[in-house]
Amino acid sequence: MYLTYYHYQKLVTGNSKTPGTKTKTMQIYLFKNIQVVNEGKTETKDVLIKNGRIEKIENQINTTENAIEINGEGKHLLPGAIDDQVHFREPGLTHKANIYTESKAAVAGGVTSFMEMPNTAPPAFTLDLLEDKYNIAAQTSLANYSFYIGTSNVNADDTLAANKFKDRICGIKMFMGSSTGNLLVDNPLVLHRIFGESEMLIATHCEDEKIIKANLQKALDENRELTAADHPIIRNEEACFESSFYAIQLAKKYDSRLHILHITTERELQLFTNLIPLKDKRITAEVCVHHLHFTADDYERQGNFIKCNPAIKAAHNKEALWKALLDDRLDVIATDHAPHTFEEKMSLT
């Protein structure tokens, strides 16, 4: 059992928050003898909640206030999860989803904070466009939120202008391999400038564009219809490793704060360490739930339903990702939640 803002609203008012509605006065809740999971420990505790926030966690809490008491025996109270990579499609692509619908889905599943990516329409390449997202979220999001600013081969000035808001923006999102829209950054001069001048975290999608194009051309030269099973051949392990290796070289050169998103290959794992405490790491890495769950063998059955960038790879990579997650070479689990309509998913090439 977990308690999120959405569940709390539902419990108190009978309705989840919708845009434009006002919240009724919240009541006081006292969980008794519940298993509190926090900071690597599970302990039997009492938990007092007031006005939507945890007020006390103690072995025993007695209160004279008019609290609704909940027997927590046999249940667990978990911290809300943070998803550091989502794509909520607003503005411009709201036929798929928007900040309200996806934040509602997030909190219903226990994700109480999200960091959203810039590949909307238009892409969030400027502070003005980024501010529009914050304004939308302030009105409609049911979860805590932050947003990445995007960058491309031609807008480094706009990207670096966000340095003055580094405490508010979760970072720069950089596609070092093409995945969507016009967000690709493969110009070495731009890469060196961003890594050299950014005061924010740089979150990278690492795939080598030249390797991907060469692999695609090779597949096309075979003069046959490509299927979803070709995806991990075109976007192969080499493309991921070379790009991640390059990003880490740049980060070390400039002492940048680098976070590499959705690691997919066993080979890349040698680039990361568990010998440094997480709080002291300048280079961190993420794994996504779909890369922990599926393998390339599943393309035959799932087809485009599991087609994503970077591609899901051969089974030995999945096994290595689990091992690296459990021994702390990988630091974050994310969803990379990116809604498509059914028709769009089926037409992916």
C-alpha cells in the first residue's frame, strides 16, 4: 500500500483533482503499525499526515486531534517514486496525451514526481517555451514536476541561457543520436560548447548517428522489407557504446555533470562505476523498465509494440543490466513513458 497525492485527494474528496477545481480542506490521517519503507530499511511505525504532508514518523503516535485512524498491519507505506524521463506530449501533440492525463496516470501508480522531456511541438528549445510548460503544469499537474530544456545543432545560445535558472530546471536533454524531431546534436563544436559551458546536468540519448545510418543503408541494400526485428540490428550495440563513450570523454574533459539515459548494452556498463558514492558521482546512468523486461527475441511476438530508441537488444544485455542495477553501476530506473496512438505505433518505420 502506498499513499500518493492522487490517492489522498480521492480519499478526502471522493474525486481526483481535475484542472480548474479547488481542493476541499484536507483531514488528518494516522497510520498505525504500518511497514514504512525508507532509506533502505523497513520498520513498523506510526505515520501522521496533515494537510497532505507527513508530519511525524515515530514508533508510536497518539493524538487528540480528530484524525482518521487506519490500521496498517500487514501493509507497506512506500515513498513516492521519481521518474526522471517522461514525454507527456504537451504542447502540440495532445491527441496522444497531456500533462494532466499523464501526471494522473503517474500518481495512480505511485510516481509522485516527474522530469519531462523537450520533444513536444514546438520543442522546448527556449526559456519562453519552457516557461509555457511550467505554466501548464502549475495549473494541471497532479504530481511534482520539472522540465528539461532541449538543444540542437543550432540553438546552443538559447540552451545555455538556461544556466541562470539551473536551480529550477532539471537539466539539458541532448539527443546525440536522432530519435525524434529536430533535436539531434552531432556537431562537435556544439557538443564541446554545451559540455564546456553548461552549469546544469546534461542528460544524453546516446546513439552514434553515423553508425545508425550505415547500418540502415546496409539493411536497405538487401532489398527486402524491414521489420521490427531489424531495429536492434540498425541501432546496434556499437552505436550505443561509441556514443556513450564519447559523451563520457566530453564530460571528463570539462568536468560536466552527465547523466546517460536508457542504457541498453552490456558493453556500456564497463563505462560506469559503483566505487564512488552516488552523491559524489559526476557521471550517472539510467536503465528503463522495458530494457529490463524484454529482449530482442520478443520482437517476433510484440513487433512495433516494443519498438523504441535505443532498441531493445539481445538477451545477454538484459541479464547484464539487471546485474549492474543491483550492484549500483546503474543509478536510476525510469520509464521513458512516451505515448503514441495505436495507428502511429503500427506505422513506425
